[in-house]
Amino acid sequence: MSPHFDYGLPSAVVAFKTMTLLLGGLITYFSYRASKRTGSPALRALAIGFGFVTVGALLAGVTDVFIDVPISLTLAIESGLTTLGFAVIVYSLYAQE
């Protein structure tokens, strides 16, 4: 067996990334709508945080599938935006109304 055999993982990764984008997009959309309805800065920050996480997944998928860049760069992009997104989400949980 070749050490480079992928066991069908690329298609599974694409499927998981697609679900991440759909679910992350929905969370971002609904939290943004809630922030508009209530005027809550905490909900706005929550929407922004989930937006960063979702965009990170999108950019990682695009760079991995469509752009010939090292996988380490793809992982760095996704990890950086995920970290930033989670930092904003943590902030949103402590933001004063």
C-alpha cells in the first residue's frame, strides 16, 4: 500500500468544510439578525466572531483546492482566523450591554 494513499479523505474533507461553511454561515446570519433586532453589541461581536471562523474555513478550502500553496500555509490561514474568531466570541460573552 502506498504511503500517499488518501483513503478517500479529500472528498470527506470537502464535505465537512461545506457543512462548516453552511452551519457557520447560518450561525453568523442569525446572530447578526439578532444583534440588529436587539441592538446588542454582544450579539454583533458574536456574529463577527463566527464570521471570522467561517471565513477561515472558506479560505482554507479555497487555498487547498484551487490554489497551489503549501498545506502549512492553508492551515496557518485557517488557524489564524479561527483563533481570531474565537477571541471575538469570548469577548462577546463578556461584553457589557
